[in-house]
Amino acid sequence: MNALLIYPQFPETYWSFKHALSIEGKCAAQPPLGLMTIAAMLRDSWRKRLIDTNVERLKDADLAWADVMLVSGMQVQQEHLASIIERCRVRGLRTVVGGPIANSMSAVEFKADHVVIGEAEDLIATWYAIWS
């Protein structure tokens, strides 16, 4: 199983620190710690690739490589998250949404195959049963 974990872009706001980041020599203010945690919890036999779209571009080759796409984000990232899901759906790629945004929006709004509400640490065993 090839799992592509994608972190959506933050729009330019005061809190994105876009101009301050360059002074510090950084590309992003907030690393995708939630997705990195999920990657560590996935089976060792799965191949995983993490793309933080705040620091690198999501390429068609990345989507072609994947069997499943997992995306997590916050409400402020909603617009880019939705465009990522749509891009995956057009390709027929299975989509999973989780993280803070999954708790703040209706599952219907995402148009994803799966929406994970709650903490992955509590749900991962059930999730494995679905994907086995």
C-alpha cells in the first residue's frame, strides 16, 4: 500500500508569518506533526510519502504513486484541502480526511471517501480492519 500524506497550504494571513519566515530562513511556520504521527502509526509494510504543500509542490507523479491519500488540516486550510481532495477524486484516488478540520465541518462537505473524526490513536485498529 502506498500512502500519500498531504498537508494543505496555509493562506497568507497574519498568522502564516509569510514575511517573517524568510528572515528566519524557514519555509513554514507549522510542521505537519499530526500527519507525521499518523505515518508512524501506519503499518511498516506500507510505503509512505509526506508532502507539506507549504514547502513543496504536489505533483501528478505523487498522486499516480499513491493508493490512498490522507490529508489533515485546520479550518484556515479548508480551501486548499478541498482542492487537494478534488484533484485526487478526479484521478480515482481514495481519500481520507482527518485532523481538526474533520471535527469542525460536516462530513458531506469534504466529498472524501472517508472522514476520520476523533483521535487516530483510538481508531487506528479499526481502520486497519477496513484496509486489510
